[in-house]
Amino acid sequence: MDELTKDFLARIPISKLDWRVIEDRFVQALEDDLTNSHEDSAMKCQDEILQATVQHCLCIEYPPPRSYIHSFLKKFINMIDESNSEIHHTALDLYTDLMSKSETQESGYRTYFLDDGATSISLKENVSIISDGTTGLCTWQAAFYLAEWCLANSDQINGKKVVELGSGLGLVGLTCWKKCKPSSLILTDFHPKVLETLVHNVGNQFSKEGTISNSEEWGTHFRLSDTILSVQFLDWIAFSERNSNDHHIEGEIILASDVVYDLDIIPSLTTTLSKLLSRTTSSGIRPVAIIACTIRNEETERHFLSQLLNAE
């Protein structure tokens, strides 16, 4: 059931959930009931499936969109109904309640489990790929790879100052904070709605740890023991064109994922990277950058690499 829980909370498409395993477990429970001449096993099996999905504590605390839960329950109830078995009252109650709610939801949570399976990150994400004029309200593929890199290279991040460009909803940054123990972490983005949601997602994680957050001149700051995490507005165009030092954004490791998507923003992105990498930090360390990209357009990728070479 652990894999079902992880897939469900991560909002894997309903059709791609492992329904064969679910059906096999239920069929086995029906056979047990026939053997024992009672119906306890089938009902207990339904309860276990519900506890692993729609009644899981993380689903209750950080619920996916109602449309996702509705689709899961519909398929689940149909599966039970086709076996001519009694449907668990909880499934029916939840499904009926969802049917009575006609308004649509723009967002819901996605919960991701990290490498140890015990640590999770729940992010508020929009249902639509594009909303409020941005694609930044969803987590994109390269972020998963960069988060995996952070987990595999936590020793390189431990105790370092980290800056992330285009942080989006916070998967990479929160993975880095939870598992890699940087001395400081600055998460940056540009779109107001993305920043608002990023602050919300970070705040959810920090509230569990009993930490204090406050807003100051350079953004919203969160403190946990000796680690400070900041969420800050960063416009690459303005940053690349300014002559000021902007030393409130300084890092020994620069992270970025899925930031190479538009030819028009590449010059300002590469200049921003160049400025950040050219600064020797107060600890005397020359910064390095780790960038994860999904290649959607080879021309855009070539242009980015060319701009990087010219910026050196």
C-alpha cells in the first residue's frame, strides 16, 4: 500500500495508478470471505485502500483537488460494484459529498516523498499547466532531477550558502533545506502569484518545525536553528542591468531547474548567472552553478549554451 499512497498523493493520473494490485487485493479478500463464510475481509480491504488514499492523514491535511479525489472514488466504487459487493460507507459518503460540490478548484496539494520514504514535501499546485499568465504554478520535470541531485550530493551542500533561481513552488529548495542542511537558502522567483504560493508552501513546512517567519526589506525570511531560508523577488532583466552589487543575494551554490524555456529571457538569465558566479563570497569560496534543463527545443538549448560561453 505504500506505493499506492505515494502515487496517489503525488497525483499520478488516475489511469496510471496500479489498479491491478488494488483489484488483486480485493479479489483475494473476496475469496477469503467465501472460504470463511463472512464478509469482513472485503470490507477491511476497502478500508485499507481508503486509508492509504483519500483518508490518509496527508490527504486530509494537504488535500489534492476535489476533481482528483472524485475520479479516484468513481473508479474505486465502480470496481467494487462490478464485483457485486457491498460498497464501504465511507467511500459512498465521500463520493456523494463531492458530487454535491459544483464549484471547480484551481489548485490542490501534491505530496512528494523523498529518498528515505519517511520525509515528505506537500506543495500547493495549480491544476492547469498555465494559469495567471505563468507556468510557474506547477512543478516541472527538471525540478525532480535537481532535487535528486541535491539528495545524492548533500555533502556538497551541507553548510553552504545556496541560491535558487526560478524556485517555482519550492520542490528543489525544500528538498535542499530538509535533507542537505545548507547554512542559508535563498529561493527566488519573479511572478507575484508564484512568490505568494512559494511563501505559502515554505510556511507550511516551517510551521511543522515551530519556526518563526517574518517579512523584511529583501523578502520573507524563515529561521530554523542556524539556517535562514529567504523567499525573494528577483527580476533577471533588472538584476542583469543594474550596476549595484545586490549583495543580499549571494551564494556558494547556485541552483536552477527548468529556467531555459524562452529565447528572449536567456540573455538576462546568463548575465544573472555570470554576476552571481563572479562573486567570491565572504567565506572566500568561488560559487558554482548546477542547472537542470528539460530539452524541449534544441535551438533554445544551443542558444543558452552559447550565451554561457560568451558570458565567461
